[in-house]
Amino acid sequence: MSEVKKFLYVNRKAPYGTIYAQEALEVVLIGAAFDQDVSLAFLDDGVFQLTKGQDTKDAGLKNFSPTFRALGDYEVTKLYVEQESLDERGLTLDDLQDIQYEDEDDDYEEKPSIIVVSRAGMADVMADQDVVLSF
Amino acid sequence: MKFGIVVSEGPYTHQASDSAYNFVKAALATGHEVSRVFFYHDGVNVGTRLSIPPQDDRQIQEQWSALAKEHELDLVICIAAAQRRGLLDQNEADRQGKDANNIAEGFRISGLGQLIEMGIQADRTITFGD
């Protein structure tokens, strides 16, 4: 399987309340072993998945948000976040986790994985993909 | 065209598995190929053979099993999602020390890698969800 396809995982739901976000992340981690060109998109309530300071203790649920910071180690380095979805929820980039990856083509310099794009820009990102999996 | 199909919602609560079934049937009838159907999230519940819908309703699992038999379809249930939701084949039941299996004929349990592989090999991957 030498063919490389562009995979986009679209995250539209809040991190807790339903299992979609958690099971989407499980797909991303397994999929990373297939050496494809992977991107993630966060829009609608999906932008809440990336917020800092998540505390699920009282809810009795597993807090899986630290996993996003490990994605760089799996060579998953493009996390597109929709500006309008942030705006509509009163969020800014500062409310999101600082997620970085080491760029092996640039002396392993640490670079931000989160790329904020407009709604129109997100449409372009989606149009550019071979496989879109929506969660 | 070679299609890969994802079913990501459970039977009866959501129409997703019905729509996927109708799509697959129509695609096959018009000469297309369906390389795999991958059941994820609550979609794994389509594969239990213990479902008993009312007699005047459709039997979703039996529809899929019959279609799989007729066209040698590959119906794959995600193992991670299945374990959470109590979907087991005999292998898994033995391995996990459970006293029964409930997987229906024509379905098999396998890993998420099968979803990615399907995406790579199919011309189009279509998700039937909420």
C-alpha cells in the first residue's frame, strides 16, 4: 500500500456528553500507523475538544484531552480550527491547549499544530481531501 | 466505482443503517462495487443476532446478513467499539471470559485499521451517521 491519501477527520461535537470525540481520536491514533496525509478539523461544538483545563473528575468520565498534545509524536500536525465556531462560542485561541509538533524538516523546531481558518477556508480544506470521516 | 461505507449510528434509533443498506443495495444493483461496510460507534449494534423487532417492522440485521450472503459483502464491526457495547464473536467471548457470543451471520469483528484501509482502497468513502 504505497498510495498516500489525504485523510480529514472532522470533529463537530463537544468532548463529553457523547462518545463521538473520544472514538474519533481512537481512529486518528490507529490511522497514524498507515502513513497517510492526515488532518483534523474542529468546528461547531467540536472546538470545545481542544480547550485547556478540562476536568472530568466529577463527571466520572475519562479526560482524554491530553492526547491531543501527543498527536505530534504520531506525525499528526495539522489541526484546523474554524474561527467562526470559536467566535460563536466566545472562545479565542488562548482558550485552547498549546499543541505543538517538532518539525523534522526544520531542525526539529517546535511549531504550533493548530491552524485557525475561516469558514470559507475550512470549505477549501475539506474540498482538498480524498477521504473525509465525520464525527 | 468502488465504495467504502461507514455506518456510525445504531439501528432503529437512527435511520443511518437503513439509508446505508438502501445505498449499498442500489450501488450493487447498478454495477458498482462495495469493498467493505464498516460499523462504528453505536453502528456496531446492527450486528447483534439477538435483536427482535416487532413483526410488522423491518429486521435490520437480517437485511444486512442476507445482502452480505448474496453479494459476498465484507461487513466489519469495530472491535474497540464492539467491546464497549457488548458485541462479541466466539473468539472474543473465549478470550474475555464471557459466557456467550451474539454476532450475526455475515458480520466479522476486526480493528480500526480496516476502516483506514477501506479509505485508502475505495474510490469514495461515504459515512452514514446522524
